[in-house]
Amino acid sequence: MGLNRRHFLAVGAAGLAAAFAAACSSGDTGSTSSSSAAAPRPANTLLRNVRVLDVRAGKLGAPTDVLVRGNLIAGIGTGQPADPGTAVIEGRGRTLMPGLIDNHVHLMFGAVTMAQLMDPDKDEQFYAKAAMENAHQMLLRGFTSVRDLGGPIFPLKVGIDKGKAVGPRVWPSGAMISPTSGHGDFRTPDEKARRFTGQQSRAEKLDATFIVDGRDEVLTASRENLRMGASQLKMAAGGGTSSVYDPIDVTQFTLDEMRAGVEAADDWNTYVTVHAYTDKSVLRAMNAGVKCVEHGQLLDPATLRVMADRGVWLSGQYLVPNNDTMSADRRRKRAGIVAGNAKVWPEAKRAGVKLAWGTDFLFDPSENPKQNSMLLSLREWFSSADMLRLATLDNAALLGLSGPRSPYEGVLGVVEPNALADLILVNGDPLAQIDLIADPGKNFDVIMKDGVVYKGA
């Protein structure tokens, strides 16, 4: 991702944190939905006469009942007891599936356009409300868990977890860790390196990025993110399409620098994921001990086989095509990567790479409503059952790499006894009609997160 606009970078992290706090306390997210951040949690909820989607086996079960007690699935089977005070939802034979998971989002930087970032009339309250509304709508699309892979996310996550804002569970990375001139170097041309001036750039003050060089600085940046509650670390290993200074072919961070981040994460019993497209950048990252790669559209089969052999995850996206709102330079940089969408997914699948999925929408809020349909871009290479498993069980397994740094305890990605009650009641059979997933407003009749119903009844 890239950011080089003076006005937005002048907005400080402290100002954003205060804006989030103010918006949360007022309950003003700008949402037109009637869902409440303070929605009460019933003691029990019984979903009666539903067909459970078994994402492990890719099968739809016979009609049954599912009892939710608090935030856990307490029992599955016909005749579940409806004790006094139990809220009953009549399933009428509809499909009950796990909540969806998006493993690559930017709740802040996906909520606003570049024009809005440039607008001097926009203040911290505007950005905070935009991010809160983005999170709210994401939950209402059925995404009950996300990994946020870069940006000032911690204040919003706290608001969601405390019930003062509506949104998915968030696995936060915090500020992206980047070298000078790397994918996370968002400085304006007049901003010189901190090493020479002693001053943080405006992007760093915003908590959008850490621009660091050398082992010691990588360790400090890594530990700062972990100190703030990062569940995993995000490092820039190669060039980016939306960043200003780095061509796609460059490799970022030396092996020793990358190892420093990996060692810091490992000491905290979590992992590093990297932004990378090319073979050289991915091979270096793997040699440093990185456990997950974001993107990878330019990887050849040999590198994918190494990933499979080492058990390294590929968190892939299907990038949207170029459009007229993108600069000519960005379109040029994206050309090979967009073409690589059709290459990396089938080759990674054939190689046996551990696969996860995410969207990575950035600076274009008009794309956000397409979040569900982006999953269906994989239908050329994946069956309906494969896609549903990818966005639930498989993505949950990647979230599990955070180990004790996970912000939430419990099992996700399945409808099974003792799993967390993150559930969607679908009006139809998504195994037979996968297009149902693309229109959550019409087809997701009930959305539950942590035992709380946020849509339907």
C-alpha cells in the first residue's frame, strides 16, 4: 500500500485514537443500520430446523437444531432443549454455515479514497467514522473475523471488542515494518530519513508504518507492534504496486534484518507475514523463517514447491483489474501482477501450498461491497466446497498461527460443538448455488458473532 499525501499524514495517531474514542462513546458511526453496538447477548439461542454446512467434508447435513449458549455452540441435534429465556430462531430448513473470514484487510485505509485523504476539510473524526462504518458493514456482509495487515487499527479494535463499535473480530498487525524506500515508505519527497533528521515522518506518527534499517531498528519496530497488541507482524519483503519508491522487482530487507523480525515474533510465540510478489523476495523471507506470504502473483512453480515443502502459507488475493482512477505508473506496475492472478492460484494448489484468502481493498471504498463476490473469482480453480472451506476453516487455521497472541480464545471456521458462535443463516444452499454468497444483503438472513445476532432474528 502507498500513502504520500501531506494532509492525511499530518493527522496524528493520538488524534485518531481520540477520534475513535469519541465516536465510540457517542455511538455515532455514520451507519444507517439498526444494529446496535450494545446489543445484549441472550443466555441461549436455539436455531431450530437448520441444515449445517460441514466445511470440512463439503457437505450439507440433514435438518437439525443448534443450541448456542453464551458465545459457544453448546449442542447440535434434533430436540435441543429450549430453556426459559432461550431466543428461538426458526431455520425453516435454511443453511447454517460458519462466519466468513477475510485474511487481508485494511479497515482504515480501505475506508477512504485518496481524494478524501487529500481534503483539508476532513478531520480525525471523519477518518475514524469511516473506518468504523467500514468495520460495521464488513460484519453485515458476514465477515465475522479479519486480519488487518497495516494501519492504525488498535483503537478501533479496542472499540469493537468492548462493544462500543460494531465489527468483526480483528487480528491486528499494527504499523507495517518497511525499510527505507520500501513498500511502507510513505514519506513525501521533502521528508528526509529519521536517521539524518531525528524526526519521525508523518506516516510514522500516524502509526501507518515503521521505516527502519538494520537489525536493531527492526527489533524495536517489531517489539513496539507486539507491545501494542499485534497478533502477527507484517513486513515488506519486496516491491509494491501502490508504493512510490520501490519497483516491483526489488527485494527489501537483508536476510539478517528479516531474521530479526522473525526472531522477535518467535520470542512472542507468533509469526511474520510478508508483502512479496517475486521469487527472490519470497525465498529470502522463507530462509529467514517467515511463515506466511501475502500476494505471490509472480512466483514460479519451483518457489511454490519450496513453500509447500516448508509448510509456508500463501495468503492470496485476486486483485481487481486496472481502472481509470489509478495512475499510469500504478497501472504499469500492476500489469504483470494482475495477469498473475490466473497463474498463482492453480499452481499453488497443484503444489500443495497451504492456502488462505483475502481481499486487500485499499483506498477505494467502492470496492468494499464486492468483498463477498471476490471470493467467487476463484471458481475457475476451486469448487464451491473448496471456496467455502477456504474462507472459513482454512482461513481460521492461518489465524491460529498467532497462538497465544491471538486476541480471542476458541475454535473458529466450523459449526461444531464447543466452537465459537460466529454463524450465518443462508437462504439457500451455497454448495449448490455459490452465487448466494455474493449477495449477503439478500441471502444472509441471520448473522451472529460471538453469540450476538447483528442481523435478523
